[in-house]
Amino acid sequence: MILHVDMDAFYASIEQRDRPELRGRPVVVGGSEGRGVVTAASYEAREYGIHSAMPGSRAIKLCPHADFVRGRLDHYASVGRAVREIFHRFTPVVQPLSLDEAFLDVSGTIRLHGSPREIGLNIRETIRRELDLPASVGIAPLKFVAKIASDIGKPNGFVEVAADGVREFLDPLPVSRLWGVGKVGQTKLQRLGYRTIADLRVKDLDALKSQLGRWGEHLWNLANGIDRRQVVVDHLAKGIGHERTFAEDLSDIESLNAVVSYLSEQTARRLRRARRLASTITLKYRREDFQTFSRARKLSTPTDSTLEILQVAEELLLEMRSREPRSVRLLGISLGGLTDADAPKQLHLFGEETGENASSKVDTLSDQIASKLGKHSLYRASSHQWVDRKNTKPKS
């Protein structure tokens, strides 16, 4: 059984914890009282329709009496590390997804800590007792089902899906609950008559593939409870990657390059954190019609350099755009052929090149800043347009 633990309204809950006068009130992190955008909203604020990425001016119209507070990314990152430390008390197999959520495989610690249910309850209670913060827990035999379970139970929820109860749990849910189904995908599926997960499950696989291609096969597998992905910590992973599905399809090369830059930075940072080197870089590219393509490049020498990964990824994007110029709904960067970064490396004939040395120093510094202030505290100028689009306020 797999646990998915997700902190509830993480940034806003921290502010309510640190300032008791805000408890029970609609709290909006970011937005600057009408300027900028909302970073997070408490559940009290969400009742008024306020959500993250909303313009602050819109939020204040929806709830004029809300309390707007300035975000403290360094503080949130510190609390996130404390949450992760609690996870590791119960299992070493933790796959973080962000500061405030992670998958946990507890199969190896059941004799020590009890059943998955007992472990989940204990984790939630430990977070409440030590950090005074709410968390929701989902337990299931499959990763994507555990994530759905934690989300359905929010806030402060606890939902367990038994191994023989996956179909019963999934069937009545809307198709939007499945991984890879955003607003555009949901509209497309509903137009074809698929509204619930059960509608996809009972559909003939070949018929679904003829309608939706490989995406249809992916959805059919999930609807039928087929998900072979395991909880994998970075240093054990065979591949490391990031991908993003866009709320609106993108077509201009500047925006696409910004996404590739952002994804390259995040993926390279995880690679270095896991002390691994990559020898293959792959670009995943999904068109507006859900057709998915990929292009890969094998490197002559394994690397963990953000600059080198980014340069190759940008080349792959240009190649893909020349072949598939239609609008794009998803981009992903993955790194494969991983090897141990501590293994002996081939040296340059005349010593390390100046450019490589400078790039390594930049990576080291950016990793140090990100570990203290959060992953968006420092980023390349080439990533700015996408980070700005995501409405994330950087610290520097």
C-alpha cells in the first residue's frame, strides 16, 4: 500500500498557525491587497471562490474582508523540510513531489510501525502535534489512486482504498480526476461521451485507442486500476524528469523555450541532489490533439550541468517544432542513463575547461539558495516568462 500525504493549504495554514488571530478567517498569501497574484488561499478564502494564481484584484472583489499577507518562501521551505523529516521517521522510501506533498511506500516498515492505516494516522497526528498543521492522507495500492484519495478527503482528510475496492472507488468519479486530464482534455472526453471513470473503464480498449491514440490507452489503464509506477526516491531512480500540462495551449517559441528552461533547471537540480549523472536527455512533446512525441539525445559524457541539459533540450525543442508546428499542451524533460556522480570521471587533456567550471559554480550556488529559500528563489532569465506565467513570486 502506498501513502500520499498532502499538506492542506500549506502556505496559508502556516500563516494561520503563526498568527492565531488569522485562524478561522479568509487568508490570502500574495496578491498584495489587489496587486500581483494569489500564491495560496486558506479554505475559508476558497469558500468565496479565491484560488492560487488568481489576480489579487479579483480576490479582493470576491472577499473584501480577506486578510492578505506577504509570502515567506524561506519560512515555508523550512517547514517543508520539517514535514519531510517526519515522513522519513516512518519509511526511507519517500518520493517528494513538492514542499508540501509526497508519496511514501511503507511496505518495508509495517512490522516496525504497524499497518498502512496506522502509519498514515500516526503521520497525520505527528504533523499536527509537532508542527500544528493539518494534512490529508490517501492510502491505496496504486500511486494515482492514493493521490486522488488524499485530495477527496481534504481538508484534514483520511481516505483508505482497499486493494479490492479500487474499481468501486474510481467508477463514479469524473474523468478529470485521472492523471493527464486537464480542462481541455475533460472537454474533449465529455464531447465523446466520457464523463465518469467508469465510462472509460467499460470502453473497448481498441476503440478508445482509435479515438484518442496512446492517450486513450493511458486513460483506459488508469480507469481499470493499472498503474505500475512505484514510489522511487531520486537516488534509486532509473530516470528523473519533470513535465507540465498547460491550462492553455502554447504555440509561440518564446513561451515554449521558457518552459523548457524551467523544466531543465528543476530536473537538473533533482539530478544533483540525488548525486547522479545523466547520459540521455529526452524531450516529451504533446500536441493540442493529444498526439504525443519524444526526441532523445545521448551525450558523449554523462553530466549534471543545468546549462548542458538546457542547451540540448532547446535543440530538441527546435527539432520538434520544425516537425510538429501545431500548438502544444504538454512539455516534459527527462534524464536517463543515470550513473553515480561519485564514480571516477574522465579528465580533460588540459584540465577542466573554464566554462564548465563557471557553470558548475553557478549550479552549486543556485542549489544552495534553492535549498534554503525554495526552488523559485533563483532561476535563469530564460525561465522568467514561464515562472511569471505560473504566478510564482521569486525571492531574488
